[in-house]
Amino acid sequence: MAARVLLQRRAAPLTAAVLVGTVAFYPRTAHAEAPNDRHFSRKPIYDDDFDFLPRAKPAATTTTPAAAAAPAPAVAATSPAEEQAGSGPAAAIPAPTHEPILGTASTTAVRTRAPTPTDRLAAQIRRGRLFVYGQACAAEDAVNGAFARAFALEQSVTSTIAALAPSRESGEKLMPGLIYVLVAGMAGSIVARNRNVLVRGAAPLALGLGAAWAVLPVTMGNVGALVWEYERRFPAVADAHLRTREGVERGVYMARVHTQLAQQKVHDGVREARETMEAWVRKGK
């Protein structure tokens, strides 16, 4: 009886140590997961209307052979003592549930959020840069257009002046002819210096043009063709030019006719006078 009591007293600490060691060193799998509902004490800096909204995208529900052959994850084992107790730290945390992994993702989450102040600033900077770039492009196009028009005008002027010059085959030289035209214009201004304003303005022009047509006929023809090309852009001016030209040509033609008639009368008078003198001479003999 005394030996049994002594054995129980010695075996009780050993049994307790074995049980504690078994519980401490028993292999278990610890699962840690975040709580589903998070409650923050601070107010978010963004609007609540633009929270993350997942949108599910359905996909194929077929499983691949590799996914079907994959074993299910192991569930944490509990000791008999914990099952009997039904309480403790392990009993407070529910074991996570796992679904079989499919061959393709069953759902695809597309998250949307509200534009942040950085996004708004980036949008404004983008608009400003695009505006500045558009203005710079417009200014560059305007400068290029102005230079293009200036170069085209310069080329037009040079080609027009070059076209007015007489050809080499004509044998006409500009330098002496221009000097003669200037001298004729100065002579006309000297002759009409004591006349009225109209005569003083028309005399140098008329004498200069006459000398130009007499000395530089090819050049004046080219100038006349150029002036006619510009006059054709204005029908009224072209019609007035044509009427004036027809009037001048008609006046020149009538002047030539009257000159020929006068010459014919003079020749007739001279012939009659000569015949009369010859008749007198024959009678006198």
C-alpha cells in the first residue's frame, strides 16, 4: 500500500512532463490569415465612392489533368487533448478552407480607383504641354509659310526680270539702249519745263517710250507682254487697254493714209508742173 502511494507520487511528475513535451513538440501546421473585415480608425484621404470594385470575369471551368492530380492541402491535425478540451488558441482560429485549383483562373478582378491628386496634376500638365506644343507648331508653320512665300516672290521677281532681257540671237544690248532712253526722257522734261503740269509729265514719258521702242524693240515687246499678262487679271483694265490700242492703231493707220494721199497729191502736182514747163520749153523752140 505504501509502495503504491510512493509510485504514484513519483510517476505523476514524469507523466506530466511527458504530456507537456508531447504537446510542445507535436508537429502541427499553423495557418495565419488576415481578417476579412478591416476597420481603420483613420478617415481615408480619397472619396468613398471610388473604392476598389472587383468585377468578375467568367472563364472556363474545366480542370487540367495536373490540377486534378494535385492532392488537396493538408488540414491541421489536432491532439486528443484539444479535441476533448474544445478550447485554446488553436480552437479560436478557424481552419481555412481551400478549393481545388482550376486549370484557368475562374475570375479576373479588375480594380478601379478614384483619380489621385497626382493623376489630376499629371492630366493638367499634359493639357498644358499639348497646348504649348500646338502653339509652337502653329508658330513654326507660320514662320515656314512666310519664308516660303518670300522665297517664291523672290524667285518670281528674278525669273520675270530675267525673262524681260533680250535674247542673244537678237543682238540687242541693254546698257547703251537704257542710256539713250534716259537721255530722251531728260530731253523731254527740259523741253516741257515752261509748260503746264500735264505737258511736263507727259513729254518725258512719251519721248522715253518712243526712244525705248526705237532702240530696244525686243525688250519693250517683252515688257508689253508682261504688262498684258497682269492686265488680263482685271477685265476692265484689259478692255480699256484694247480699246486704247485699237484707237491708236486706227489713228496711225489714218495718219499713214492721209500721208500717202498728201504724198500722192504732191507727186501729182510736181509732175503736172514739170510737164507744163516742158511744154513751154518746146513751144519756145
